[in-house]
Amino acid sequence: SKACILRPLEAPLRYLFGPGPSNVPPRILAAQGRPIIGHMHPEMFEIMNDIKRGIQYIFQTDNNMTIAMSGSGHAAMECAVFNTVEPGESVLVAINGIWGERVAEIAERMGANVHRMVKTPGGYFSNKEIEQVGKKHKPVLFFLTHGESSAGLCHPVDGIGDICRKHNCLFLVDTVASLGAAPIFMDKQNIDILYTGSQKALNAPPGTAPISFNDRACHKMFNRKTKPVSYLFDMTHLSNYWGCDGQPARVYHHTGPVSGFFALRESLAVIAEKGLEESWKKHKEVASYLYRGLEDLGLKLFIPERDLRLPSVTTIAIPDGYNWKELLAYIMKHHQMEMTGGLGPSIGMVMRIGLMGYNCEKVNADMALHALADALKNCKKSKA
Amino acid sequence: SKACILRPLEAPLRYLFGPGPSNVPPRILAAQGRPIIGHMHPEMFEIMNDIKRGIQYIFQTDNNMTIAMSGSGHAAMECAVFNTVEPGESVLVAINGIWGERVAEIAERMGANVHRMVKTPGGYFSNKEIEQVGKKHKPVLFFLTHGESSAGLCHPVDGIGDICRKHNCLFLVDTVASLGAAPIFMDKQNIDILYTGSQKALNAPPGTAPISFNDRACHKMFNRKTKPVSYLFDMTHLSNYWGCDGQPARVYHHTGPVSGFFALRESLAVIAEKGLEESWKKHKEVASYLYRGLEDLGLKLFIPERDLRLPSVTTIAIPDGYNWKELLAYIMKHHQMEMTGGLGPSIGMVMRIGLMGYNCEKVNADMALHALADALKNCKKSKA
């Protein structure tokens, strides 16, 4: 029966203070709601060129091979792995939360020889151990998550790019949850492939994912013996669609999400107007303010080392005696506010509060703290 | 330099009378511009359930395994092939335009043993020859394009599902360009896997793609020896995300395009309100009106058999002595109207006019005819 579809669309007001998607500012929603043009119109190519420049700015890179995926962060993950790795090649994945697990799974499916370095959520890797394990497995690609949103960890990146370069390995970094909230310098830090998502500190709706490849990554991916397993994510085609391959004409590959690109362009304009440094500073300030408030409530931050905390997503240890699902359901019901539990290996270990981009304001931290205090007061505490 | 991104977004008014994307009605744009909610909120699952029902209606199917891809038609193509075929298995692809070429390429990349039946654009396949070639190659999957938009052909489907069933082969049909414009009955016609796109007769922006699998297809894809090459497009995960796997809880897989789903739901509501039969009838009427006008201009329709013409996308032979690129550029410049040339094998053979869904009105046919007449008058005709 088609009756249900005839009822009007209902989407209630929500404070999206989880790890993303984040609330979308009115001007980005307005951009997304504009009448569309064709995916191959010259004006669309201009918009895509602007997006490319905007991504170069937020990634702090001059890489020509800079595009947005027609998909979420997972599309960027698969694109990075599918294009730079051939079946049988060795890949090293640092796992300290869900994102490394995902990349390992993706690389295994396309036939890579996957090696895992695993820490429990909240753990991190020293440059020395990365080099040691790398020497053993001789990977063509090393993956690291900069913003490990499942644990609330912002992993140090300095020096790792140099190690990878020394050992002829590409350095792939996931900044889905950190980009715009914590400093990253793709070129200076010798990151070979970097990607992020649209729906975190950029505050666009989910559905597009910026990604950039430097010359080392391009050399590897454009000198393959085999074709990537996905036609849709093949960079030989995507680079043409985005005008990055030096060809005079762009040839139809797939139909990009025109409205999603409108929104992404607007979100890049917002952060470019504000300035990256200002955005990083703001996230740090609001996060510090939140930490203080959480500690005043008697809560314990999950990442003890202050400098390793992800400014966009704060993790707290589940308070003794409480059922975390009950706390979160109370906050959703009584405050129309999303906070979330852990993800993947951090499930049952943490509760997560995200204040990203547009949502990154002290007044929102106050609202979140108020809701948490209310939940702690009203949810049943077991005696165990 | 980030200067270009600081300029306001410019997207001019365009009459999208090409093969898609089509113009988006205000109410669908409004749905897409609404504040978002989380991809895992209960209200989002309700919206996804409504979308599932809406797709069942437009596909005329009761299949439980009915979802929307977080991507364009190519995502649905790859999802269909990746999940139902294992490396080394035989796939038969009917090619009479670009879409079959694409599916053959996709199947080859994931290691299938691909057999091609090829006709020039505008050509079609008899059930007898499909059965003969099928007997020879014993494919596990046979692909056919219902709406071959590159040639303007609407391929007959009756009886092919039965042939496939007899030979233990799955029948995969592409209706990206035809769904809503020409009748298709997934269950009655024994189609095992069917997909479409959001941006044609459904009039949503590009970025989502409905797809459905019947029990035969599910049996094959959920009894594989190998995992599909893509984690993102793996139906074991997507079926859970869409609440089709009978599990009590939906587990995070990827972040779906929340706004895109709002728009898709609204577009399904529009067609459900109008009724499928009414939509088919309207497309046929407006197309007939357009044919008459084109013939009055002295133009020749590319598909001679009236019953085989795709009602949503009309192809005309390039008129003698004219440069098709010049005609199209004139129409875009002077009428802000998109018509397009061929695509893939039909490039240089046809010009294409699409009047789909919201755009499918006689007044728009008149505008298109007026623009064409103006272009024929003002574009230089060579003496050759």
C-alpha cells in the first residue's frame, strides 16, 4: 500500500550534538534547496572548480588532484584504497577504533594483503612503532585516522609522512571527524592521500566527501597493472569529471549530486570566510569549556591526555551505575538532543558529544551540559 | 587562493529538457532544503520505510528487499552486479547503447566472465536470440536496459524474465530513464533485480537510486562463497540499514544522504498522488505531441518504430547539413534550454529531448519545438 507515502514528510527539530551529521546552517540549506542545473553544464564545472579550490584551502594543499566524491566518507575510503592498491599488495592499517577496521575490511575485499596494528579505543601509535611494523610488512599504503570519532582521539600526524616516504609507502589519513576542528596540513605533513566528509565541522548535509591525492599518490594510481574494482570510483574517470586530468573536455562518467555540490560549495565558503585558524581556535575553546562543565558534573573524560582529545567530538566514560542507553534516550526524549554511545569497539565504553562548526558555540555546550545534568538526576542509578 | 569560493554561488535558470537531470518541482526542492535529522534516528527509519513502500509501488513489486542507494544510477548498477555475481561466473549483457557497455565494464572489473550481445544504437533483441545466446553462455545474470536513453529506445521486456527463470539466470533491468514514463511491472514480468535513478521522471535531484531484489536474487546474493568487492555496496549491510533483513536493530553502516532521502520521499509522494497509470499516459501523450511537432519541422525521429520509442527521451536524427553541437549551443545560449547530443555509441547520431515528470507538459514541448525551429533557422547550414 502506498498510503504511508501520501502523508506529509515529518522531520522533527533536533539538536544534532552527536558525532555527525551536525545541524546545517540556514544558508547551506538554502544553497541546497536552489533549482538545479545540469551536471555537465559549464556553470556546474565552475562550481566544481570552486569546490576544488575550497578543498585545497581546508586541506592546506596545492594538489591538483583534488575532488569531492559523490558519496559519504565511505566512498572516499573505497576510492582511496581501490585506486592506490592492487590485489596482492601489502597494506598496513592502524586500528584504534572503528575507522581502521573499516579500511582493513575494504582493503581485504579488493584482494590486498592487510596487516593490522591494533590498540583499544583511545590508544595511539608512536612514530617508532609505526616505522618498525612498517619495515616488517613493507606496505604500499599506511592508513591512519586523524579524528578517531569513535574514541574521541585526535591522533598526532607529524613525522609519519616522512617515515612513509622513506620506505616508499603512501600515507593515507582519514580526517572525516577532525577537518576544520583540528589543524591538518596536507602538504607540510607529507600526507599523500587525505579525505573528509561533508557532514561534520563543514556542516553540509551528508552525501559528499572531499578527497585529495598528491603527486606520489597519482604516480602510483595512474601506473597500475590492473583496473580498480570499481568503475564508479575509478580516479582516471573522476579526475576527468573534475577537470584535473589536463584533458580539454570532460566526458560523462556518472551524474554527480548537483544539490549536494551546491551545499558543499556553500559550506566551504562559510569556513573560508571565517578562516581555518579561527575555526580551529573556536573548536578548542568550546571543547575546553565543555571539558570543565563535564568535570563539574563529576564526569570523567575518556581521553586523559588533553592534547590528544578530538575538539569536535568529546568522549566521556560511562558514569558508574548508569545505563548509557537510558541516559541517551532520556536526553533525546526530553531535550530533542542527540548525543550518542560508542561505535564499533568503543560501544559500551563511552558517550559522545559533538559540537562541530555551526554547532560549536558555548551556548550549545551549556545546553548539552544542562541536558546531561538533567539525565543524571532523573535516570535510575543501579546500586551495583 | 580561496578568493573564488568567497563569491556567491551562481546557478542560472535552465530548462532541463535533456535526458536528465530534469527540473525539480518546488515542493521537492523544499523537502530537500529542510533541516536534517540524524541518519540513525527513528524518524529517519520511518522516512526510509516510506521510501521503501513508494519504491515498491513505482516498481509494482512486493519485494521486501527494496531500498535506495546512497548514490546515482551507477551505484545501483555496481550494487546489482557486485552482490549477485561472483568472480569467474558468466554474465550476459545486452548492449544497444551506453548502459550495457557500462554494466559489461563493471562486471569485468569484478572478475566476471562477460559475454556481450551488441546492436547499434536503436537496435533491440528478440526473445529468441536472447534465449539462444543465453543457452550458449549459461550466464548467472542477464542485463537489459528498459529505457535506453542514449538511443531513445524503450526495450520490450515481456517474456524475458520467464526465459531467464527457465535457465536459472537472474534478470537485471535498468529503468533509470524509463521509470514513471513507461510501464514496468517487476513482479508480473519476473524481473529479478530492478533499479532506477532519482533525477529522471521522479524529478528529485540526482544522488539516490531505488533498487529492488526478489527472492531469487536474494537467494543467490546471500549464499555467496566470496564477499562482494565493495563494503559500501554490500547488500548484507544495506539490507540491515534499510530494515529489510528481519533483524531487530539497524547497525551503523554508512551515513546516508539525509536530504537526498527527504527529496526522494517527496518525489515518490508526487508520483503516488498522481498515480502511475496517469503518469505513463501523460508521458505518452506529450511524447506523441512532440513527435508531430518535430515532423512538422521536417525532422526525422531516430527510432522508426513508434511503439519502441522511449516516452521520456525522444531522439531525432541529426538534420542534414547541420552541425549538432552548433544547434545545441544555440539553443542553450538563446533559450536557456538543455537538449543534448548522443551518449557513448550514439554520439554524432542523435539529438535528444527529454520531457520527464514535472517537465512533461505540452507547453514545454512547444517551447522545445520553438527553440529547435529558431536554431534550424539561425544556425549555418553547410552546403555539403
